[in-house]
Amino acid sequence: MFLKRQGDRGAVGALTVVLFGTGVLLAVSALVVDIGLIYAERKQLQTGADAAAVSAAQVCATDAARCGGPDLDRTATAYARNNETNAEAAATVCGRGGDLPACPTGSADQCARPAPETGAYAEVHTRIQRADGSNLLPPVFAQAVLDDYDGAAVTACARVAWGPPAAARTFGLAISTCDWQRMTGRGGRLPSVEQPVPLYDETDPAACGRRGLGDGNQGGFRWLAGTRDCRAAVSTTRAVEVTRPGERPDDCLDLLEELVATPDRAIAVPVFARVSDDGGYTVRGVAAFVVTGWRLPDSVEPSPRLGRDCPEGASTCVFGYFTRAVVPGGGAVGGPDLGAQITTLIG
């Protein structure tokens, strides 16, 4: 009997351990499932916040009158819902610039990094917004083991800055400051008039950047050296190198044709100022330029309005105009405002 009772107690103990272990395992499994759902939900909300912040910054960069207000919140909410499985999401926009309201401080849904002390930015906060008005992600299994658990408040935040670039990835040609000033009325006319921009002659006694930066100095464009796909990374802190007169990077004609095939498509171009004796072209800033045609030694695409004539004495030119636009390529905000605007994720 003693041995039998010992065996009974052992069996009961073993069963208790099994039941306890099974209960813990089930509880842990329930929590793991719900935690996984929270992470998946947050990823969806983050994707929506990123897209909404970029959209808001692009609006603010080009139209200050639309930078803020209910319409911007509605657009942000649409991005949040489009990226959420059940379309149960809402979003608000805050920041600095235009009519954006100041962002709250000390809340639980702050962006990962603090906001910059200066400069314009749009910040989007996304959250769960169910049909019944609840902001909680409902539990699936966790409530079975946690009686007082009603769900999780899942949120996300994204912050995008905008402004004129100090560094950017640009089209593979640079245009002189004198052309930019002459065509835009020193920035007062954007979009500017459409004109042919000839190949720059740095030996001209009145060449822009060699003999002054006035509107009357001879300007023009030059192809950048070392481009890839006719694009180059430029910065206002370093000079760029150009090709020799008559040389054009092989891939630039393809990009010109692509640009002309998309009317009114603005692309970033560096605007050069001082030209040194050793051939360095100092980048004053980045402008937004629309190519409408060209006349090159081996290819001609006439401008619809201006025809195919280059300025007198020039056999090579690019037709186009400067404008104000958000340009692709990203970069770093902080340069002079020559019309080009970029957006960059900062939080």
C-alpha cells in the first residue's frame, strides 16, 4: 500500500506539473499571438505615417496656403487607412511651417527622434480608429488569461522635413547663376520664361563666374563629369567638375529624351557661381529646371515654342525654364532657395 500510495502521489504531482505547465504554455502562446498582432499593426500604421508625412511635406513645400487644416488631416487619414488591413485608422498632421499646428510634447506616440530646433517639417501621427470610436486593438487570445486586458493602443509617428537642398542628386548638367538670375528676374518669376541655354564658354571675357555674376554676364550650361545615368551628387560645400567642351556623357541623351517625353517634369540642376582657374565650378545652390528641347551636335529636339535655334554664335544649347517644384532624388535641406524643394525623412 505504501508503495501504491507513493505512486499515486507521484502521478498526481506529475499531472499537476503537466497541467500547470500546459496552462503556462497556453498563456504564453496567447500573449505571443497578441504581441505579434500588435507588431504587425504598428508596421502598417508606420507605413501609412511615412507615406502621409511625405505627402504633407510635398504639399507644404509648394503651396503654403494648403499647409495645415482639416484637408491635410483627411489626406493623412486616407494614407493611414490605405495601409491598414481593416482600414481602421486615423491620422493627424502637425509640425512647423505654413499653418501647421505645433506638435504636442510628452505624449506616448512621439517620433523616435526629437524634432529639429529649426527648419520646416510635417509630422504625422497615426493610430487605431475602430468603427465604434475605440482606439484599442482588440485582443484575440490574451483576454482569456488577462481578465482586465481590453486591447492595446497602437500608434506610429513619422516626420519629414522640406526645403531648398544644400546637397542633392541632380541632373548631370550645371547652369550658371547669371542664367538663373536673368531668366527668373533674380527669383521673382517662377516659373520663368522659356529660353535656350547655350554651352558655357569659360574663355569668354564676360563669362559668368569668371568675370562677375551680373545678369548681363555670359552664362550657359556644362555637362558634369563622373555622372551615372546622367545624375550626380552635388553639394554647396564642394565644387563640381565638368567635361571638356564638346564632350557629353553617353547616358545623358537618354535622360533628355525621357524628360521631354514627360511635359512639365522638373528635375534638380546645380546652379554654379565662381569658376576657378583649375576648372572647379562652385555650386551656389540647386534649382528646378524643366527641359523642353535641345540642339546638340549629334541630336536635335526642337522646343515646341522656341524652335531649334540656339543663341547667336552657339551650336549647342538646351531649351527649358526654371520653376518651383519638389524635385526627386532627396538630399539634405539647408541651401539657398532657387526654386527646388526636397523632402527628407527625419524622424
